[in-house]
Amino acid sequence: MDARSIIAKLRREEVPSSEELYWFAQGLADGSVSDAQAGAFAMAVCMGGLGSKGRADLTIAMRDSGDVLSWDVDGPVIDKHSTGGVGDCVSLLLAPALAECGAYVPMISGRGLGHTGGTLDKLEAIPGVSTQIGQDRLQQVLRDTGAAIVGATGQIAPADRRLYAVRDVTATVESLDLITASILSKKLAVSPDALVLDVKAGSGAFMKTVEAARDLAKALTETANAAGCRTSAVITDMSQPLAPALGNALEVAEVMKVLTSGNISPLVEISAELGGVLLVDAGLCDTLEEGRTRIAKIIRDGKAAERFGRMMAAVGGPVQFVDNWARFLPEANVIQEVSAPCGGYIAAFDGEALGLTVVSLGGGRQVESDIIDPAVGISGLLRLGCRVAKGEPIAVVHAAREDVARRAEAGILASVTISDTPVEVPDLVHERITA
């Protein structure tokens, strides 16, 4: 086999065999496939597609380009993946809640991408936390605490890391086949017994419409199930930030408020929905309603908070973090309110613009080498449908300097629409796509 013949096959709109895709993925991983060949492959897939079987074959080949983990635990191994949004810190609630239900949750997560925040960046706002640990340490943390949220090692799906970098500079990021293979090659390398996919739709998501999110959700679930992992998807709303805070330490603070107060919030509602689906698929609950109720109760009664504290201590965080979280999290130098320019109802958010405002504050990366300021961001953001009077606060900016705060204030005001009349607030859960 050789790369040219595989690319030529794709150019003729023929789908390569599973053996050919396996060979190509190995070539991406070991460098025997050149950047030019990788780019041509990505463009050919983007233009012609692979179909359901080819998509599954590529996903499995990319998964098998590196280590595929196995676990010695006494319960089901389950996982969750979000396609990305703003104010989305669900993993920090859901992982410990699932562990309390008897599951094991080795969650391989990522860093901020574009306007969306990264779970690893959020956790690293907690002093001492290290999200890059070796596989032996990961095994031990999982056995001890039931859940671990960590970054991928260089040995997990190396073909994806190579192909993703090429896609980014060849205008092929949008390919449904390549998106699916990229997401699932890493998730399936963790060998979960069940997986739930939180596919976001709305202004703060990569998929702006429910229709586009549905196409992605179907591709992901079909492919993951074809690869042997029981997988369901939930299409959830991202027309507004999920939490009232955007930014790493600020989102951790929101999580801790929920975990330690027992209050119900959109974060709990989404966690219960995703967790309920997972518990049913993993055989830990009989019905979705039973699973939802169980997850919500564990979050409300403080058991998830205690488990989260153990998880953080196991990866270097403060032992007493849950009891004193406000003392440990960093604070920005400048904290100022953003006032409503007129009265009315919060009618719409440009979620992507809000996320980019946080990036401009230093809470995300514009280039890979940027160093994140964990303290900056936006808090106190009102939700859709809220009534506000002129001059009342609609958000609070947390910045390193006053000039940066002023620019962020302008960005927030440009991202929020205030209407004279009430608006219909969309449901948090649009639909479920089951195996």
C-alpha cells in the first residue's frame, strides 16, 4: 500500500478498505505519510465523504494508531463528551456524580478551542492540580476515586493529533467524517462500556442549528456503536451560556456553588439528563427518569462534592478544597459591573462573541503558546427572559487591567440583545438520539 493510491481512490470517490485506512492512520502516527499527503487525504474526504462504514473504519484505525487502554475495576467504565460551548462546566459535576453511582469515569478532556472553554484549563485554575498524568497514575486515581478528568497522553490516537493539525490549515475542519473520527478515536481509546455525547446547538456552539447538531449526533452515535461502544447522544441548547460565568476559575466557582448549596440550576438539569442516559446504557438504572433522579439527588445532598474533593486531591489539589474553595481560587485585579444600556428583557446572546471576549481578557488562547490567566472572565450573566432596568447590572467583568475590562464591557454589550417584549426561552434538552 501507499498513500498516493489511497488518495487517488478517494479522488475517484471510492471508499478505501478498512486495511487501507488502517495503513494510512499508522502512517500519520509514525510520520511515513507526509503533511502534503495528509492534507490531500483530508481534502478528498471533505469533498467526497466516506459513508457510514468508511467513517467507522477510519475512526477505528485512528483509535488503534496508539494505545487503547484497559481497566481492572469492579464496575462499568463510562464517559461523556461535549462538542463545546460557553459556560459549559458539566463534566466537573457529572464525573463525581457518576462515580458515586458505582461507575468508573476516566474522562480524557481537552483545552479551550476557539471561543469555547477547556475542561483541563478550568481544573488547572485550582492550585496544584495536574491534569497531565501517566497511564499508571491514571489507573491508580481511577481505582481510588472512581473518576479522573485528565489530558490525553501522546500515545492516545496520535494519528488524530497529526491529522487535526493539517485540517486546521487546509480548510477541512468542517468535514462530518473527519470531525466524527477525531472525537471518537480519542474517546474510544479509553475503552468505555458506554458513552454519552452532549451535542450543542445554538449561538455558543460550533453547530449553530439543531439540524446541524442532529446530523453530527447521528454520525457520532452510528459510528461509535459500529465500533462496539454503546453510545447515545443528547442535543442540548447553547443559545445562552449554560452557567452564568465564563472563565476558568469563575466556572469552577459556579460548580462549587452548585455542589455545596444543593440548589437546582441548568448545570444540574443537563448533568441529570446526560447521567441518566449513561446509567441506563451502562445497566446501572432501569429507566431514564430513575437515572435523572439519582444524579440530581447525589449532586444536591453533597455526595458529589465530597467525591470531587477526593478527585482533586488525588491529582495534586488542596485536600480541603471543597470546604474552602473560595479561598483557593484566584481573583482578578479589576472587577466591575456591566450596566444595561436600556430596560427590557434579555432576548438573545451571541455566545461565540461572549466566548471570544473571555479569550481577549486572557481567559483563553489565541495561539497555542498563550498562557491563560485563570482569574479573568465574566460572572453574574443574566439568563434569557430576565427583565432588567436601565443601569442595572447584566454581568460582571473580571480583568487584569482597567483598559482590558473596558474593552470587554463593550464586547459584552455588543453580544447581548435587550428587547421590549418577553421572549420564549428554549428548552435545555432538544432531543435524544439513542443506540
